[in-house]
Amino acid sequence: MATLYTHQEQNIRKTWFLMGFFLIAVIGIGWAVSWFYDNQIILWVAVAFAFAMNFYSYWYSDRLVIRMTGARPADEREFQELHRIVENLAITAGLPKPKVYIVDDPSPNAFATGRNPENAVVAFTTGLLRILDRSEIEGVAAHELAHVGNRDMLIMTVAVVLAGFIAILADIFMRSLWFGGGRDNRAGGAIILVGIALAILAPIAATLIQMAISRKREFVADATAALMTRYPEGLASALEKISTYSRPMAKANHATSHLFISDPFGKPRGIGAKINSLFQTHPPVVERLAKLRGMSVADVERGRA
């Protein structure tokens, strides 16, 4: 039977897998470029870069996320009630109190980041604090603390840096093909084809890994939050209110979207909604509500919750 400790161990293994995947992808792209230009220095630079980015993604990716989202420390006097809620839940969960941050944005949302519970950050938008009542804010805070306890944010924060840099390296490689000077033979052509395939597939694979891990972890965090608060309706009601807000966050970013409790790009409609559903990092809200309320998806859709 799976336990929270099982999820922690799985996430740690997935983190090492993701970092290993990044290492191999970068070295592979570097090798293809160095072979084509007959310059081994390029390969050594790629190896050094891969190791450096793995190091940075583990130790400093949370700082990058905070800068990308525009979050700021929540003043303890101005947000006294929020600090009290987070502290009480942390005590309940047996976790050190994380740093509390605020994102000045009318769109209701929240996220957690940090490599471990001792260096965790939980952030809430001003829009979320404005539209939710205390029990709903408590449900959201418990959800984010569940990510902290389950070590979810370790792998997902690392993914922010690694997936983004894989895409950048792939773009650099594709642009380098426009410049001449490379080997001009059939073997060189084959290597370039392999390099192009790797450059195209690596970012897609990184994104798919990101999506698969993120969707599963949201269900686990919802269940953990319900156990933590002993009031699943608080989180369920919060998710309903958040999901009805269609305006995207001002600093919505695909690199960090999977960290949030809800898609920061809002609720697209029409064709946009169908396209967006293919790349969602979050499970449908109706499924999350059904699990929280112990009902079928059809019942929730009919409004029987």
C-alpha cells in the first residue's frame, strides 16, 4: 500500500531520473555539434554546462521561480492571519514552517517551491486571498504544504530549469545548422539528422515528463490536504472558485505553470480550450472535485456536489 513516504521516495528517484535525462540530452546535442564542426571543445563545454545546470537546478532553482513569478515575502503584520494558517498546518503536518510569499496578481492561485522542507516557500496571489474565505485558504495552504511534505516541489522545481534549458539548447543547435563549415559527407548528414531529431524530441520528452508527474501529484496533494485539514470541502470549494476565474496571471509562464494549484493561464474557451487540454499540467477540476467529495465525475458535472 502506497504511503506518503512512498511518494517521497518516488519523487526523489524521479528527480535523479530527470537530471540524468537532462545530462544525456545535453551531452548528446553537444556531441552532434562537436562532431559536425570537428571541434571537441564544444563537447567539453556541453558536458561542463550540463553538470553546472544540474547543480544550479538543485540548489538555486527556487530562487529562479520566485523571480519569474514576481513573488515577495509576505509581511507578518499585514498577512498575520495567513502566517498563522500556514504555521498551524505545518505543525499538524510535522513540517518546519515554510517561508510565506505573496504574488501581487488579481488571478487566484498559489504554488510551492524549494528543494526540501527546510528550504520551502509557499506563495499565494492577492486575488486568492481576496475571494476565498478562511477555510478555503486553509485548504489551499494544506495542498501546498502537502507538496512540501511529499517532496513534489523538488522534482517540479528542478524541471523548471532543466526543461527550459533543454529547449534553449535545442534552439541553439537548430540555429547553428544555418552556419556552414561543418563536415560535408553522408556520415555527417546522418549525424545531423540524429542531432535534429534529438533537438526536436528532447524538449517534447521533457514537457511530457513534466506533465505526467504534475497531474498525478495534484491528486495526491489534494488527498493529503483533505487528511491534514479534516475538511475536504474547504479545498473543493476553493478549487471551484479558482477554476471559474478566466483571466490569466500577469506573469504566467509555461516553465512554471505546473507549480501552481491551478493553471495560471486561466480558462481558455472554444478551440483554445481543446488545444490547451493536450498540454495541461493539471488534471481537470471536475475530477479533483469528484475525488475530494467522494462522488462520480458525472454527479459533479450535474452540480450535485
